[in-house]
Amino acid sequence: MKNSVINTKRPVDRRSFMKSGILAGGAAAVGAGLLTNGTSARAQERGRLNEGDIAILRFLAAAELIESDLWTQYAELGGIGNNQPIEVNPTPTPPLNNYQVALSNLDTDGPQYITSNTLDEVSHANFLNAYLESRGAEPVNLSQFATLPGSTAQGSSLKPRLTNLMHLNVDTSWFVRYRSTTNPDLGASFPQAITLNNVTAIPRNDADFNGAANSNFQGNEHIQAIANVAAFHFGMIEQGGSSLYAAMSQKVTDPEVLQITLGIGGDEIAHFLEWVDFAGNGVQQPVAPFKDPISGLSFPDFFNNPPLKPATLVQPSLIFPVPCEFISPDLPHVAIIRPLTDRFAGAVAAVASLTADGLFTGQSKLFLNTLQGLAERADAAIRLAF
Ligand SMILES: [Fe+2]
Ligand SMILES: [Fe+2]
């Protein structure tokens, strides 16, 4: 979606489109119910999944619980509000808080997308755990680790969290990687598009909605900077999910498990695409350039003042993956998801990336060890003859 400031008229009314989508979804759900019954019968015939497939699904369930936790925090403060069903309330409930306004400046449908992404993650986690149980395997429960204090800003449920969105080191190199013709799986590395260290992606308290406590700052740059951090973080999380599912898909054995990893993985890519556009809108007019005088964060206009050369490496409107080298430098460039190998896209790599992100700041050693154990078992899986 092209960005525009809030309150501008929408070029397209997507409500009718969404309604037809929901009807189609309803029909699909009826079919899926029948399929589920058939699947359980087949599962009983086939018995238990092999250990590799179980390890992959269990790590993915853990990753989805983590995604659900972080996205719920975004949705409570920046989504369309109060767990409204998506088909009933496709726009935020007024009055908007300034975080919703700032997110809407990046895309007028931003709050809807945040709520939708959250519902998707919860559905991924619920499905994976239910599927594990349906195949006689143990589901994953991380609720004992939901102990971190979250935002105290109005809108927050104040419940204890699994993840921490208030001290992030957002890796923004994905923004460059997907505009580059080189590939991490073939040895390439990428600089940061913008440096975001120890920053918050959500309003931590009510003061963050405007300026900060004891500040005379009256502008909106502070909350816009927080929304912009969130935008780059959304992309970082969802590109990681896209690569992770692609890496795991190469290792699963059971065709039904492959259906799951391809199906959910495709949804991660769908999310990623929106957030590529969303983040790009934070670094071009009319939002950028601007500076938050409280945090000191600056967001340049990447069109007129690109932080890297050549400028195409950060061009905000290049939202699809630019063709890059793949398999061998001798082959023609091709537009793909990347990375795809265990080394950069596998489960252990995902845990390292989320940890470096600061998402687990304040978490216990036991939590990190539990996650690492799940990741190592998933990466150890290999495709067997089925
Ligand atoms: Fe997910
Ligand atoms: Fe995701």
C-alpha cells in the first residue's frame, strides 16, 4: 500500500473485497473441517510422526508463541483495538491514540494489518500445537516464561509478557538484503539501513504518546519515531519467519508436515511483504525526514538522502525481492526469499537473531536454554524416505 497521511480518502474500498474474502474463507473452513477428520483417520493409520518432524513442529510452535506474544503487544497499543472481530471493525475505533495515528501515517490501514498479523500468529501457534497433539506428540507451552513487565501505556492489558519490545536492537540489514543482488547463503553480508540500538517499538507509558515525562516537547516526532522503529521491527520479524519456514520445509519428511510448513510459511511471506512497504514509507516523504529530539533517533528521506550507495540498496519503493544470485553465481539472478540455508535461516540462527534483537531482555536462563534446546533438535532433523 502506498503511504498517505491519516484522514486522506482511501483510493480503494477494500471492505467489499474483504467481505468476499471472508465468505470464501468460510467455505474453505467447511472443507477444512472435513479434511481434518480425514487427516485424523490417516494419522491414526500412520501413527506417530518421526522425531525430526516433531522437533521441527515443536520449534515452530515455540516461535509462533513468541510471535503471538510480541504481536499482541503491538495490537493492544497500535491495532484496531479491543479484540474487535476483523470483519466487523476494519478501521480503528476513534479516538485514536497517537501511536495508532503514527502507524497510520505509514499506511492508513496499518492498525488493521497489525491486528490481522496478530490473529494470524495466534492461529499459527494454536494450529501447530493442536496438530502435534493430533499426531501423538507433545505440544509446546511457554506460559511459565511470561513474566516480563510490558508497557503501562493506556491500552495495554498489563499482563506479564514473554518478550520485551522496549529495548530492541532492530537488525535493519534485511531492508538492504532484499534490495541487493547478492545472497547471504553464498557468503554476502549487509550493512544496516538505519541504526536502531536499545530503542522502544511501543509507547512504554502514557508520556511516550506525546513527548516524554517532564518534557516541553509538543510535536509528534517522538511517537512517530517509535512507530518507525516498530515498522522496521515488523519487517525484521516476518522476514525471519519467511526464511525459517523455508529452511524447515527442506528438512521435513511427512508430506502433511510439508503442507503445514509451506502453508504457514507462505503466510509469513505475505506479512513480510506488507511490512517492507510499511517500513519504506517511514523513510520517505511525507513522513521523513524527521528527528525525535527526545530519543535522538533520525529517519532520513531515503529517496533524497540515501544512507547507502548505490541508492537502489535502500530505495523505499523497491518492495519485492530484487533478483539475486542463487545456488551458484554462474546461474542467472532470480527473485527469491533469502536466506534459505540452516546456517542463516535455521532454528538456531532464528534464536540467535531474536536474542540479538533484544526481544528476550530480562528473560531467564532457563527460557533461553529451553528455546536453544528446541532449536538444536529442529536443526538436527533431516528428510527421511517417507
Ligand atoms: Fe507466524
Ligand atoms: Fe509472523
